[in-house]
Amino acid sequence: MDPVTCRRCRGLMHPVDPLDPLDVIQGGSLDAIRAWRCLTCGDLIDPIIMQNRVRTPSPRRVRQRPSPRHPVFKLPNL
């Protein structure tokens, strides 16, 4: 198997199964791996993260500026 490299820092990626980390340590199948973590920078990649990175962002609405807030307290008349 070729080593998997991190897209962020080019470090070595380590297989991680967030549901049961002992599966990997005990020699579980790499096909069952649900996530990869970079040993250098800690970047975590799983199928959901990859889908979100590929997905095009929806257009953002421009927020309307709210009316000015009124003070909660009154200044004393000096």
C-alpha cells in the first residue's frame, strides 16, 4: 500500500476509525477505515469532510444592517 500524504502539509496520514480505534491497532482492514489523520499537522479527513470540500458553496445573502440600538440606561443630567 502506498503511503497516504496530507494535502495540507504533505505529512504522513495515519488511518483512524473514530468508532473503534482498537480495530486499526489490532490489524483491522484498511477498507473499513472511516478517517485519516495527519501525524504532522493533525488534519482529519473522512468521507463527509471530502464531500463538503468538493461541494460548491451556496450564494450568501447580504445581511441588512439592523437599526441602531437604543441605550439600556440613561445618562445622568449633569
